[in-house]
Amino acid sequence: MNPMPSTRRHLLKAGLAAAVTPYLASSASGRVKLITLSPGPVDLEMPVEGFISEITPVENFFVRCHTMTPKVDAATWQLEISGLVNTPLKLSLAEIKKLPKVELIGVLECAGNGRSFYKPGMPGAQWRFGSVGNAKWTGVRLREVLAKAGLKPGAAHLLLDGADVPMGKMPDFQRSLPLAKANHEDTLLAYEMNGKPLTAEHGFPIRVIAPGWAGDSWVKWLTKIELLDHEHDGFWMKTAYRHPAKHVEPGATVAPAELVPVTDINVKSVIATPGAWAKPGAVLVQGVAWSNSSPVTKVDLSADGGKTWNEAKLLGNATKYGFRRFSYQWKAAEGTHTLMARATNAAGQAQPMEPEWNPSGYLYNASQAREVVVAKTQPSAPAAKAESAAEAPAVYKQACLSCHDDHMMRQQHLTRAQWDREVTKMTGWGSEVKDDQRSALLDFLAARFGL
Ligand SMILES: Nc1nc2c(c(=O)[nH]1)N[C@H]1C(S)=C(S)[C@@H](COP(=O)(O)O)O[C@H]1N2
Ligand SMILES: [Mo]
């Protein structure tokens, strides 16, 4: 949707409209308590205990929003198809649902999943393992919708826009999808997730399903498809969601010309159980593995930090794009051990031991090292790190807490130079910081939310 004027009133209204679903912890129902990275824009991640079910319940499914969650009225909602088409169209939800119904099980993973593990770190949502989930999506093939409009010669990319409205002067979240991916039989416009209408947070009434590709292409609250003869040149295509095509050294500065859009996700696995402590004897190691459009064929397990490996058992259903469960019987002796899982896909790609660092921290898939203390009794939890008591200057409250709260800052671990660039990004989006306030603000950000 087009940006609205950046009035203070709009910012306040957007802030109040941020609906935060109260996720409750309950092990009986298989529900886990999602970790709140930010209450608004809503960013929630699934803790590792959730990586136990093949299909992720909607209540356990991570949420990633670049701006406030829009409220869409299904009765008046329309999908507009325009640009290089023979017949520009506006389709209602009922008209879309008349097309052949398709079901697909597929993993949705945020490109930034695992960002918090990269060293050196970078700004952005500091995801650990859980900005990924696997759902059954029900909808229609995107290519069937395109066929209704008929493509003109030269149509090569689909500009996708949702009903979400940017905050302040931030660029609208708009993405483009190459025609070949849009025309793939598995690329859908979904209206259901796990057999129920999409929830507001997951894109009601319609979202894009781009199996095998990272979440940034899975546009939510879809309202517009415009056929273009070029890749869209907005911020979320040309600046965000790009990574170097070749290996770069950690911490390197990479020229924009060296960056390509993020597409395929990587083969990966997460260990759900045991947690940080287990009793000596037989311990069941369980988790899930997933991949891009080349399915997982094997998961190896190590209980000695990667020195020796044994094949884990694959459980449940083998689907092209879904989670694959695994388990492994571990004979655990007393002591501290490092469990690791390493998934391999049909194309022969395997998880690396070292992460492939890139400037924005995308597509992390290094093998997870899970330290487990094996002892008869549970050790006491290590003391939490005390927060620095740096005093907030007045400018912090006015300039930084008007769109979102300090969850956004608390999760970062940035140097003063990185905070400087972050403040430039935010002032570009509408935060007001006077020249003579900037230094005190940066001192505070680096002291309170620094390395
Ligand atoms: N319109 C719109 N679509 C969007 C987003 C957004 O902010 N706005 N976030 C994207 C990103 S970055 C991800 S990872 C997925 C997250 O989907 P989920 O919140 O349903 O898990 O939605 C994508 N679709
Ligand atoms: Mo994402």
C-alpha cells in the first residue's frame, strides 16, 4: 500500500493499533511460549522446544512484520492485477476461491533466521533458531490468477504489495518475484494455514507461498500484483534482502554491485531435545531438518562437538518442502557434551560447520552446537547479565520511542559506529535527532545496547 503522510498522529495511531496476541505457555497442548523480539512491529520467534512437530501449530509459528499489522476487511478486500497484462483485473476473495484448490506443505523461513549468531554482528531482528515454521497452505496457483489477466510480451517480474502501511517515511514493503518462480506450479496464493483462514499476523486474507524461498518473498495481506519488465527497484529489493554471490571475509564491506537477491533457503536442522541438562543414560535427541526445493535425505548427529558422526533416524513424512523429523538414541555419560546435527539434501548440499558471513546476516545454516550438561541433578542456571545503567538522554525518548519500544534496541549488540549508521537509517525514516543531540544519543546507545 502507498505510504501515508508522516504525521505524528499517524505514528501514534499505528503504535496503538499494534495487536499483540497473548501467547501462553502450555506443554499439554504442544504449545510453546513464543519469544517476543518486538511487540510492534510484531516479531516473535519459536523457542527450540517447538522443533518437535512436523507441522508447526499456528500458535507456535513465528511472526515477522516490518510495520504494524493491518486490519483487512475480507468483504471489501480486492486483489488488483495491473501493469503488463491484457486485461487489468480486480478479484474478490470469492472469485479467487473459485479457482482450483491446491494444498502444499512447506517451510517458511525468514532470511534473517540465525542472524544473532554471526560474528561480527549486524543490526536487524536478532533471530536465534526460531524464525521458521512448517505449515499446510491452502490456496490457488498464482499462475492461474495470472492467466485470468493474460500476460503481455515483456512481462518478467511481479511487483507484490500488501495492505500494510509503512511508518513515518520508511519505504513501503514491496517485493518483486521473477516470472519463472511465479509460474511454478508450487507457487500459490494461500488463504488457509493448517486448515483455517490465515490469521491477521500471517497475512489475512491472502498471502504468497514461494516454497523453497526465504520469507521475504512470501508477501502477506496481498492487495496488488503489477507485471513489470524489470526487477522492482524499491528499498526492499535493491537494498534489503541482498547478499554476496561469493564468499566474503567476516566483517568485509561489500560493494552493492556484488550483491544478489536472496532466493533459496539453505539445508538446516535444529535440535529440540534434550535441553541444556539431561540425566545420564539413554537420552532421546530429537529435532527437525529442512531444506530448499531439494528435500532432506540424511541427518547426522555428533555427541562430541563434530569429531564423530552417526546417522539419525528420519521420522514422519517425506515432503518436498516440509520439515523432516529426526531422532537419535544417545548413550549419555556424565560430563559436558556438545551435540550437533548436520542435515544433507538430495542435491548433496550439507550444513557447514562454519557460518557463511554476509553483511546483512542472511541464510545462516551452520551446524548448531548444543551444549548439554549430563548430571544426575539439574545444575543451577547461570546468573543473568546485568544491564548497564547508562542514563537515557531526553532525545532518546522523543526520537526513538515514538514508533516502536526499546525491544528493537535491546536485542542489538552494536558498536558505536554501527549505532551511528542505524540512527541514520531511522532519521531517514522520520526520527528527529538534532545535530547537537546526536553524540549523546550515540554514547547512550553504545553503552546500553552495545557489545
Ligand atoms: N506485506 C508484508 N509481507 C511480508 C512481510 C511484511 O512485513 N509485510 N514480512 C515478510 C517477511 S520478512 C517474512 S520472514 C514473512 C514472515 O511471515 P509470518 O509472519 O507469517 O511468519 O512474511 C513476509 N511477508
Ligand atoms: Mo524475513
